[in-house]
Amino acid sequence: MKFDSFNAKPQGQSAGALSLDDWDKLESQPEVSHVSSSQRELTGHDIANLRPREFRNVSLGLELYAPGKWHETKNSRSLRLHDMATGTKLKAKGFARQDVSIEKWVGMRLPMLTKEMPEMTQVAKPVAIQGENWGSRVQGIVTEYQGRLPGDEEDSHLLICCLRTDSMLISVTISAPTPVFAMNRAVYNWIFSRCDIGMAFPVLPALPASTRGTGARHQPAQDSNDYVELGNLASGMRLLNVAMLMFGGIVWSVQHFHLRGTQAAIMVFPFLALVAVMSLFGLIRMYRGTDWGRPFKIIVGFLAFIPFFNILAVLAINLRARAILRAEGYKIGLLACKEAIPESNHDMSNVIMLTVVLILAEFGYASYMNSRSSAAPESALTELSVPGQHFSISMPGEPVEQRLAAPTGVSNHHTYLSRAGKLQYAITYFDLASKPDEPGLFLEGIRDGIVSDLKAIVIEDNTTMLKGNAGRSMVLSAKGEIKKVTFFLAGKTVYLIEAGGPKSEEHSPRIAAFFESFHLN
């Protein structure tokens, strides 16, 4: 038989590899060894116990049976199965090619495998097999390899079965750790024997014209490239979705816990930085995985850095990634599609680890700040007595007058504020144009206005009196804090006393002492 010069002497082929003489013998001897296709000859295995089920790839026209517990990764251009319990993997890949002999196909595929996995050594000469329903329609040859792959602690065995019909060339590879392989060799042979090739739909195209005229024209598409592209899309989409969820959680936390000031910025910034990095890496991966042409990719990448247009760019990339993954048979969930992400991808574990580290760091920082505020000595009480006014009250620290706009219809409006630890204290007073005819209704109006302005929940609401002057006393819950408010109407003057802080300080004796210190002269 004749060989192309490209395949005549594959480089790096081991002593057990197929030679020209071997091919001549294989071609001239029809009695070459065949792998049994009978279940009854599978020593030590009962196929029924494996609960085999059929796996198909319509683009290849490939049908095969494998143990039902094997997990399938959907891809229209290949078939991938994985047994998580034993580490066994099956990969099938092919392409349309007219009238290529089985010998030539093996001569093309084995050098490619040697180049892809230089650690694997061929340990047996190719063996022809006969499937259960092949007849003369399908031919197959199996070759065995052994070696230790990078990162593995034990040797692996590999069987590669080259299948051909008049219009399709397919390779099916099964790999497993050596102990597993030895126990299941008969099962793997049975899987090969049950493979069948029907009509591919749609028929896979031949290699692109850019590869014609070179030795690469004889090579099938690399399944690693397709897998990397889909893996980029899926992992990028998952990173972006998780980043958006984290950003929503940050915004909710800021609003719910009323984080403000420098301390809030210190606590929030690390998480915002993590979200930004995740979003950037996610977009880059999705950008690489899309099938757009280079000019369109450049335009979208440029728009991604322009405000407002970047939202459209992210949406366009996300929609295209979803369309590609759905076309490959994947279901898109909240966190993209886990099945399309390579096992070597550890993005989520890294994100979870960084998030836990940040949470622990922030918890330590918050505990430290709380201990500092608890250990800080209490500010001395200062009596506030404004000349010309008829009240006095004791406030911690040095009260500071706040310049606030006076409500319509009032005069002599003043507010004094002080802060001590986690609590804030204030007293406001102002004069009305005239004394209300119905003090009770007037005080109810003030109460309703306070509740509405603070969007608060009323926990307690009681009437009170001070030296014959009517008043109201309330405990409110607003924006995650507790606020106690008491106000009185003394003639034409309204006095409003407030103290608030975390819910843990609701029954603080300092708040009680503050309200008890208010006196009308």
C-alpha cells in the first residue's frame, strides 16, 4: 500500500508503533486479531449491572453505549463522557472526509496523539476490531498507549479507536488510571464494539481553506480548542454573573446597614475591587470565546470602556455567549452552565476563598473598632442651658449647634447635636406663631411627620406630661437603628429631644439619663 510522505515515518513514534511493514502485513492478512464484541466473553463483568445507556452525537453521526453512571458533557462537535468514580474519560471527535482508508486515517491520527501527549508511549501494535453491526460499512483499529501525564501520581492507559466510513473519520479515546484500566479493559473493548456511525446531521465541514496546502490538512479539528472556547464562555459568564450578584449584595448592605464615612469605605472597597476584577476577567474570557470576527470584537471591546455603551457591550457579549452555549446543547442557569466549564478551572473556589478571607478580615476590623469604641472612656456630661430659653439638658461631650433650615411658619429654630460612642443625641426647639387651639392634635401631627420623614416603624407611642405641658414619647425603628423621640408643647414653644443608635443600645442607661436630664424652668 502507499503512504503520503507526511505520514510515512511519524516523528517520536515508539518501537511498538505501526511501521510500513506492519501496514503491509495488516492489509494482506485478513485474519488479523479482532477484539471480541460479545457480552458473554467479558470476563468478570456483567454488562447489565453497568446499566448501559446510549449516547449520541448527531453532528458526528456517532452512537455508542457506555455505563449509565458516566457523565456526559454536551457539545455539538464532540462527545465527552467522564466516570467521576474511577477517573475514566471518553472523548470522541471527527470530521467529514471522503474516501480515506482506515490505514491512512490511523497514520494521520497516531502521530497527532503522540504530539498532543508526548508522555504516552505506544505499548501495542494497532489491532483491527469488528463492531456488532458494522459489516463492511465501518472499519475500526484500536491502539494502546501507556504513560504518566503531567500532574498525575500514577500511570494511565489509553485506548484510541480510529473509525471510518466512506464519508466520516472519527477517533474515540478512552483513558483511565492503570489499575482501573486493567480491571475494565473488557468493558472498554465492548464500548468500541457497540460504536456505530450513521448519517451525520449536519455533516461536519472539512478543515478550513487556510490549512490547505500544508501537512495540517490531514488533521481533524483539535477538540481541545473547541473545549477551551466553550470553557471560556461558560467560566466567563459565571464570573460575570457572580460579580453582579455580589455587587447587588454590596449595594443592599450599604443601604440596609447605613454604612457611611471612612470606616464604611474601608469595609466596602475590598469587595468592590473583587467584583471589578471578576467582571474584567469574565468579560475577557467571554470576549475570547465568542465567534465574532476581529473587527467586530475590536468595536465591542472599545465600547466596553465607554460609559453607558459598556452596558450595551456587556449585554451583547452575554447574549452571544448564551446563544453559543445553547446551540451546543447546554442549559443556562443562574451561574451559567457548570457542565461546559473544564475541571481544571478553579475560578469559583478561588472566589469563595477570597470572599471568606475578606469577610474574616472585615469581621476582625469591625470587632477591633467596636472594642476601641467600647473601651473609650465616656464623655463627661455637659449641661446645655441657652440664655433666654426656659430649658436645660445634659449632653455628653461638647454640644454643637447645627445650622438647619427652619420649617415654614416657625421662628427661633435651633438644633444642638452631640455624639458619644455609638449613640447620637440632639435637642431641637422652635417657636410657633401662636399657641395651637388643640395641643393633642398638634402633637399627633408632629408624630405623623416624624414617622413619615424617617420611614420608621413605631415600636412604642405614649402621651406624657412635663410640668403641665403635653407631650408624646416614641420608640422607632428606622434603617436598622433604634431612635427614641420625646417632644413637648410649652405655650408656643416646641421642644424635641432625640437619641438614637444601634438596636443593641435600645435599653442603654445613657439614653435614659439623657432624657431624664431635660427640665423646663
